Amino acid sequence: MATDKRKIQEINAGSMADIAFLLLIFFLVATTMNVDTGLVRVLPPMPDPNVKQEDIKVKERNLFPVLVAGNGTIMAKGEQIDIRRLKDKAKEFVLNPLDDENLPEKEVKELELPDGSMWAYPISQGVISLQTTRDTNYQVYIMVQNELTRAFNEIRDEVAMRKFGANFADLNEDQRNVVTKAVPLKISEAEPRTIKK
């Protein structure tokens, strides 16, 4: 009896690897990855554990509280403010151009210039206190931080232009150090807090 054995054709799997490789390449090219954003800050050195830390007391007029709520609301000095106005409010607070009694005090300090001469500059005693609630959106927090930092950067540019005739970024390191001492970045970040509804 003759058996009819038909050969089953094998599937050529050689091109499957090529297709899988092309799909992987397409996935890698077409997919976007979230990039973590961060803040560039030079942190102060760790305090000596043997030295007792005292609470720093700041006069109320020298404090500019900024609260960012979970729903994106920004409160500055007790009033609701749009983020587009935050930078200008912070600049006005730090500069206190009219020597308003409700805005921060200024202390005239002698700063040594790179050429060895001294420069008397009224340094603002103002501190911006940034607080958030526990449910504050990180993107809103970053935007507020950027606006506050931008306020200090613009003040530094103005001081650098008046004293050295160039923007802060264009100064040499010694000149930048002088301007940084004249306009210190004073943003205090308090722990997030929960607001009772």
C-alpha cells in the first residue's frame, strides 16, 4: 500500500527577526520619555552637629510669603496673584525702590571690588518664603521657583549693568561674586503643609 506522505513546508523564520528588530527601532524612535526636571541650587554646607542651631528670626516686613496650593492657586503676601505677576512683585519686594516701611529693610555694606577698591551697596534684608501644600503639582512648583529665581536674576543683571556695564552672565568670576554678594538669592523653602478645608 502506498502512503501519500506530503512534506509540510517549513516557514522561513529568517525574516521574523528583521521585522522584530525594525519594530523595536520604530518603538524607540517614536516613543517620548519623560525627563525629570530639577532645580540647580548651591546648598549651604551642613551645620556642625556640636553647635546648637538657633531659630532665625525675620522681621515681618522682611518676609515675602508665597504659598502654592494644590489647585494651582498662588498667594503672595496674603493676596491671590497670577504667576505672570509674581516675578514683578518679588522684584518690587526685594528692591524696595521707594523705601516703603512695609517692604524690607536695606543694610549698607562695603563690598570689595576686583580692583581692590570698596563699594557701598544697600543690600536688601528681604527673604522670600516659598511654601507648598502636600498636593501641589510639581510643574506649578517648578514654574513658581523659576519666576522667583528670574526676579533675582533680573535684579543681578540691573546691578551688574549699573556697576560694570555688562549683564551678569557676561561678567568675569570676580565681578559675578561681587554682584552675588550685593544681591543674594534669598528663597527659603518651608516644609509642605496641609491646609484644612
